[in-house]
Amino acid sequence: MPLISMDRNSSEAQIKQLMNQNYDLISKKRWEGILDCKKRFLNNEDPCACENLHADVLESWYRSREFGINPYIKLTKPQLNHDEFEEILEENSKLIQVIKPLINTFKSMAILTCGYILYLCNRDGVFLLQEGEMMRMTTEGLVWNESTIGTCVHSLCVRLKRPVQLMGPEHYCVALNDLIASAAPIMNENGDVIATLILSQPLMDKPWLDSFQNLNSHTLGLITSLAVAAEGQLKLIKSNKSLKESYQNLKIAHESLSLSHATIKAISNFLDEGIIAIDRAGTIIHTNHEGARILKIEIGDQNRNISEFLCSHSRLMSAIEEGRSTSIEEPLCIENDEHSYIIHIQPIFSPNTEYIDVAVLRFNHVEKINAMVVSRSGAVANYNFEDLVGKSKELKRSIEYAQRFANLSDNILLIGESGTGKELFAQAIHNAYRLQGPFIAVNCAAMPRELIESELFGYEGGSFTGAERSGRPGKIELANGGTLFLDEIGDMPLEIQAVLLRTLEDKQVMRVGGRRYKKVDFRLISATNKDLYSMVKEKQYREDLYFRLSVLTINIPPLRNRGNDIEILSKHFIEKYCNKQGWKIPKVSPETQKIINEYKWPGNVRQLQNAMTYAVNTAQKGQINPDNLPNYIMIDSNSIDNNTTVNDEMLRLDNLEKIAIETALLRSDNNMDRAVEILGISRSTLYRKLKDYQIQH
């Protein structure tokens, strides 16, 4: 948690120094240490020996506990009624009037439209103002401070009188675990904190990555700069109107405006987005460092026109003339190279006319936007080869092939029954080959036939009814620089197979409704539980695509052919689940283990994991017995005879019917058409039974 002291009269150079200083960077080891400290604290254990947690945070945790705050409470319950809230807004009206224009300045540069939300709170933690894309709740009447929700950036900022940044679990309440928050104090002339500015954003799965930490340092610099600018404006409002003081007011106003200008300029130059302002004729009148770098021009280079960098079919100027904020995707032609950018347009109108005087343009490289989309959607590979549990020679052979193939660039085809872990293999291969790139997984059987083309290849704006105005990249585009994993590749429609084949051959993709190809660089891993070669012979699958996909083939063995791995995996899943819940690990009775080992596991590893989760949750007195296993295992087991442990309740017809439906869903991998075929009933009957028996599918 960076705890920063800062001179309230910071110049541009001081602000830059703040944003570039050596922050208390968080390593993977320290992050895991913080998570462990929080877990022990919530379990009423003493985490005081935790070297990864700052003393100020830990002391705040203990104060929060003394206040009697439940760390699992919901944070949306108001503490003030409407009249009380309106009274506080009136008391802070001048402060709100000062902050609003500053926020609007940064909004014009789209700072608050990239997953952030900005709050203004009074000293007591009452929310006075909020702006940003992530607004999800009504803040009227909410009071967030140490005595209401426990440890938070607001309370630490007020207590320490300096900027503060908290990472997810450092907050007291678990509801804030997925956020990172930065706060800076707004002080009066006596040095007392009168309010705080708080900037919040989603916390990444891997907060120790350099790119995320750099962004956090800029975030803290941004919020501190806003607070400093606000203090200067407040001094103006409180000044008297005498002639002597008017001169001083002008001096303060000049200093405040200079500081605001320096602040905005410093922040603008630290953005990794290109910011370019043009007049109505397209002449470039301002650009930040990144904007100049994109166009390969010098800052302050006069008489350059944006049209010099646009392609012949550009829509930029016509979009500006529409006079509204919008985003378009366009290529820029710079020194004979073409690069695609998402351009956000913010027109600024003359106060005296209806004409657009200036347009502020924000440039984001398409690849960067795609990477952000991938990161926010959770498209990451979490498994490595060491996570593949098992000692059987069949599994070891498959792992050996996968490790050997991982270092090659050829396409890989994974063949195995549902639930054998094909995606785990794909993730492990990706992490060994292109760890820094995106991992995009697509289930070809789960996508509606009419949408699969646009999902894979993307579409241009206006291509069909319901299409987004600015278009959308497809999964193949998002996989650029990484791995595309096509699961259930045997279910891909024939008409799409031809388009995919062309993409694999040319490494280019054209969006639906598009007019030009985009180069893509990705490694393809596909998977199937079907016999593709037989499908080729029966003309149900393209032969040329099959041979393109199966350059390198890995067969993943079913669980029933992996010998002692069943017992190893069952104990592994039990231990893993109990450790996650913080429970004592139960023993497995010999009779139960025998049933587990001898069962055929048609759903393979996935089914085994689900069965062990069920067993742990139904076990009592620290032991898993046969009656703790799912009913279908007992029904399917060969051990059912007059001496079996199956109870009478399990043999009820309604229970048997429920078990039959669950087993059919398991064997069909939740494919409704296949399940009704196995059960011999209609689709409508199956859906009715699912509802009657409350079966999740």
C-alpha cells in the first residue's frame, strides 16, 4: 500500500516525480502473503507476524473488529435518510462545485471511461459525488468509514493525511476484495482534511504484473493531482473582495490555473493513449507525447493536418461533423505502414455558436484494446504441466508429447472423451509456448449456429440487425499474439470450416461485413471427443481442414484406463476443496475408496471432481462413507446386491428417474439432443423433469 507524503504546492515536476517514484511494488509472493494474512484474520487467528501486510492496515483491521463490523456485510445499506443526506450536500455545495469542472476536464480525455469510478467524500465518508463507467449503486445516504465498513482508503487517507492505495483484500470487507482503490486528501488552509477523492478500478487476477502496477502508480498520481487542484480553487472562493486582496486573488487564480494546466499536461503526457486535438478544418492544435509518437511528429509541430494520416475511405471527419461523442475503428497510414486504432471522438462546441470549434481524439491501438477485453473477460490460462495430476504411464505419455509439442508452432489436436482435461492440456501448452499472450477458448458446440461466424471472425458496425455501431473483434482477432483453443471442433458447421481453413492458411481474418483482411498471429489448439477421421470418410467433415488441424495429435486417456490415478485424483480433489473452504480433510473409508476405484467414470476427471465435492459436503464425523457418494454411482456400481449399502430411499422410482436424467446429462456432456436420445423421451419432457427435480444443467 503506497503511503505518499506530498507538498500541497506541487508543480508539474513534483507531480511527475510522484508518478515516477519507486512505489512499494507488489510481488506474487507478497500478494499471496496478503491473501494468507486476510484468511487467518477472518478465521480469528493472529496475523501480526505477517511481514507482507503494512502495520497501518493491520491496525485498522483490529480497530474495525473492535467496532463490531461484520466483514461479510453488504455495503449498500444507507446510514443517512434523505433529509440528512440533502443537508450534507448543501453544506458541501462549494466543494462539489469546485470538483465537478475538474472531473469534466478529465472526462473529456476519457480517463473515467476505461473501467474506473471516481468518488468525492466528505471527511466523515459521506458520498457527495460519483462519476465513471463502473457506477453500479446508488450512493445516497451511504457513509463509508472505519466505523461503518472497516478499513478503507477514505479512513486511512483522513487518518494519515496523505494519499493511500489499497489492494483488494487489504480492505476489511470482503465485498471490496476485487477492487483497487486510490484516495487523496483535500485539505483546508489549516492542514485539516475536509474531503477525499477516491478512484476505484477492478483488480486484475495477477496484480503483480508490471503493466498493472504502472497503471496503479499513474492512478495515484492522477487522484493526487486532482486533489491539489481542488485545494487551489477552494482558496479562491474563500478569499475576500477588497482591492488589495483582489490582486492576491488574481495571483492565486493564476497559480491555481497554472497548476491545473501543469497537472493536466503532466497526466496527459503520462497516458499511454494518444490524445490529439484538432480544429474544425482538421489542423492539429495539440497532442500529448503518445499522440505525437503515434503520428511520428514533433510536439508543437504546426500546420499539420489529421487528413495526412487518414486512409482514403476514412469516416473520421464525417463522424466529427455529426457533433456527438462516438467511437470508430480506423486504420492510420503513417510512413507507408497501416495500423488500426479505436478513435474516441469528443466534440467541443463554441459557447457562442452552434459550430464545433475543437474535437479531442483519443487513440487506442486495436491490439491493446483487444488485450484489455481478453483480460477483463478472464481469458487467461491458469494451468501448467505440473498441475496435471496423475502417475499412470498413459497420462505421462500424453504429457510428454504435449511438452515436446509445446515448443513448436504447428497446430495441435487433442483427442479425448468429455471430462478428460483437454482444456487443461491446452492451457499448459499455451503457458509453455506463449505465456504473455492471450488464451482464447471457444466451445464450437455451445455457440448457436447462426452466430458462430460473427463470434469467430468478428463483424463490422451495421453488418446486421443488432450489431454494435463500432463493430466487434472476433475470437480469432482477440487471440492475436497468443493461443486460440477450439473445443468440440467436430461440431463446427461445414460452411464455417472453409472460412477457418482459409484463415489458418493465410493467417488473415476478415470480419463479417468487412472489406479488408487483418493479419493475425496465433497458435491453434483444437480438441474433440469425436472420431474426426471417420467423419471425413463419411463426408461430414472437411478432409483438408482435418489434416490442417491434426499436424500434431495428442490422445488423452480416459480416467478408467489410468489405473491408480483414480485414487490419487479423488484424494487430491477432496484435499483441494477442503483447503479452499478452510475445513478439516475427512478420511475416506476403505469400502468407499473401493467403490470409487472400481467405478467406470463415464464423465472422467470432471465427474470425479464433482462427485468428491458432493461427498465432502455430505460427509459427517470426519469420514466419507459409501452413502456420501452421489446416488448414480451406487446404482451404476456392480456391487449392488442383497448385501449392498444402497438404502431403500435410493430405489424409489422418482429417485431412479432423477439419477437416470443426471447420468444421461453427464454422458452427453449436457447436450440436450443427445440426452433425450439416451433417455427415450421428448425434449419438452426432459425440460419439465429438469424443473421438477431441480437439476442444474
